[in-house]
Amino acid sequence: MNKDWRPRLNIDISKRAFNIFQRHLPTGVKGKVYRVVMEELADALEKAGPDLVAALVNKWMRLEEISPTVGSVLGEKSGNDS
């Protein structure tokens, strides 16, 4: 395998998500954010495995429930002190 080869991911997203990302993620930052999210998800999958996949796919969990950091940031944005 070529040592410069890097795996890539190409996925379809909703127009709503695309518009939100366009509005809030400046050019040059999107890839960095996507990489962080994918690495965090990979770590969570290593720990939880198929149960996490089922919870995400069936929308039984939200991102803020998986990550205490995301949950605390969202709480600050909404004015909650949780």
C-alpha cells in the first residue's frame, strides 16, 4: 500500500444539514471538524460496538447524549446550567 494513501469518506447528507454546515463552518474548517467527529465516533464504536450503531441509526440517542462535551456546550448555548 502506498504510504501516502489516506482513506476517504463520501456520504450523502440532507440539504438542511448542508445549509447549516455552510452557514456555520467556514471553508478550511469543515474537513477538520468532520475528521474530529469521525475519530470521536470511531473511539465510541470501539467501546460500545453494535449497541451504539443501533442507538444512532434508530435515533435512540443524540450526539449530546454520547459526548458530555457536546452536551455541555449545547446547554451553555441554550442558557441551561446543566
